[in-house]
Amino acid sequence: MLTSLINHEYQHDQWISEVRADNLGHALPPDPDSDLLGRHDGYLVCNPWA
């Protein structure tokens, strides 16, 4: 449940960042570097079982 909540909040933050980048010209920060992160449907998600 905690992983789902973290992923949901991150996806919301990512969406807001994309809107700001598209509408205001702010560059998106680079993805964090971790073996526990992966991309799913274009979103960076926490995957502790990877």
C-alpha cells in the first residue's frame, strides 16, 4: 500500500512538472539513479522487488 501511495504521489508530481515544462519552459530535472526505480507507462516508479 505504501509503495502504491508513493508511486501515485510521484506520478502527480511528474505530471505537474511536465505541465510546467510544456507551458512555462522550465526544464525537467534528470531522473534519479537507483536500482529500485523503473519506468512504467512513462512514469518513474519505486520497485523494491526489481
